[in-house]
Amino acid sequence: MDYGMTIKQAGALDLVSLGALVHRLDSGVVPFRKATECRIHVSGGEFNVAANLSDCFRLKTGIAAAMVDYPVGDLIAERVRAMGVRPFYKRFEHDGVNGPNMATVFSDRGCGARAPVVFYNRCNEAAARLKPGDFDWKAIFADGVRWFHSGGIFAALSATTPAVIVEGMKAAKAAGAVVSFDLNYRAKLWNILGGNSRAVEVLDPILRHVDVLVGNEEDLQLGLGIPGPEAGARTGLDSAAFISMIDTVVRKHPNIKVVATTLREVQSTNRHRWSAVAWINGKVAQAPVLDLDVYDRVGGGDGFAAGLFYGMLKGVPADEAVRLGWAHGALLTTYPGDTTMATLDQVKALAAGGSARIQR
């Protein structure tokens, strides 16, 4: 399949992600302020993609990240191993009181008319201390790498993390890898660093190295500084606004060959209409619309990205790659936590039009 780029057929690692590892405390349907217990999920936008590709799609993946040597770091590292992801850590010592820390995300799942609530503690986060030179990219990529992935959340953590991303992307390009980036625009993070104008300034040099871009039209507006429709002025399944912005994206960054996003219409916390669309080397591919019963919506976008990347790494037609991403993202929202519990057979069955009938 011609995606407008060369994808290596083999490598010791199919994908390496660069980003922050976090742990999410999930109080379920109980609002956090009334919680008496929580589940712990290990997450990170970039890690989620690597974990999904390893666990569900059986690819060889790695994660370059900060790791703190204390019990929370041990917990996170155990989950990284359990998902089959090879770690490349820059290690930090914890002082027993102030850190540095592995970031904490707090959330509830909401229910019905009550939306989920998410907030953070990223104070003295180890990942924000990462700087160029902290990873030996030549050694990481020495035996071959096919794909390199990072994202906007990691870029927004500090003044030094964007340069780490560019360093990793340049090394990945030199190793012959495809480079992807998920804009994942988070206003709370960028506001601390100087707001939207600062985000555009920071992300522009990163995007010059990107082949595959993931992000919805609001991400494109806020992360790339591209004019578009007012957020919320359209239905969640109308891809026209997203597609209309692609020409501007590729004029500004002609190196970008693929731009993709999920489409979501939230009818209630537990009931969404779900689709996805991608512009791939000048052509548009769109997935069907699925009425989706949601258990935990966190991680659905990363699930889509993983399935899309898998399809492209396998060289399937563009429509099929988008449907694989759409199917995996949908399935991921039916499990607790941020990473996959799906099997490849389940993903392929849903992508091919399967149903939720019992499997005996």
C-alpha cells in the first residue's frame, strides 16, 4: 500500500514511544471527593500506543521514559513489563519526601448524565526533567526500528522536553523509521507554559519531522495555529471541518503524509456514537458509525492510533487500517483502564463488521 512514505519491513523494534509514564487513580462511578477506594491504572499517551501494539497486536515495542526508583516507580515498571514493552529508562532517585515523582492522574468514570472528572498532580514530575542527551538513541535503534512515536502531552511538560522529542525524531529518521505525533492538546498544561501561542511556537519545529499526525480539528487549531470552526459548533461525527483543514496542514508541513482522528458524539457518559477518519497521502478514508456502550472512555484515542499504526505497519489498504484503529479504539473503551485487553481476533472481527453476540 502506498502511504506516501517508506515503511521498513523489519527491525528489532516495530515501534518505540517517547513520553511520560503516569499512574491513574480511578474511583469508578463514585466522584473522587466521595471515594473510599480506587483502582490504579498505568498510563501515558505515548506508552499506551506501545502497550497496545505489544499486547493486542503482538508487535515488538519499546518506551523511552523517566523512571523514579521508589515504590510507585516499581509499580509502573511492573505494568510496563506485563504489557511486553521494552523499557529504556532515564532513572532518578527519590528523596523520600519531595520527589522527583511519577505523575498522578485522578479520575472518576462518571455515569449517564454525569460526565467524568479528571485532574492531575504533576508536581516535580521526573519526566519534565528529561533533556537532550538523556537517551542513547543510537544504541536504542542499533538493531533496527520501524516506527517512532511521541505526543503533545510530553511536549508540554517543560522547556526541555520538546528538544528531547526532536532529538529522538532525528535519530529515528536516521535509522529509517516512520515518525508519528499525537497532538493531544491539553490547555491546562500549555497554559502553565504560556498558553496557545506558546504551544504553536513549541510544536512547529517538532512537526517538521512528522510523517503521521494524529489529532482532531480542535487539536489542529490550537496546536498548529490553523483557523477552523468554533469548537462545539458541529456534531461530533461531522468530518467535514477536519478534512477542510488538511490542505492548510500539509501546506504548512508538506512532510506530513497522514492526518487521522477519531470522531465521537457523546450522547451520555456511557453511550457514544463513534467513528474515525484519516487523510492518507491525498485520499480520505472513513470508518463506519458505531453506537458504543462505554465502560471507561480514557485511552480510546490511543487505542485508535495503535490500530491504525498496526494496519500501516502491515501494509493493509488505507480503509482497512482506519477500520482496525476504529475497532480497537471502540473495544478499548469497554474495559477498565487506559490500555488494551482486546485480542487481535476481536479487533479484526469488529473491523470486518462483527457483532457482540456471545462467542461459544
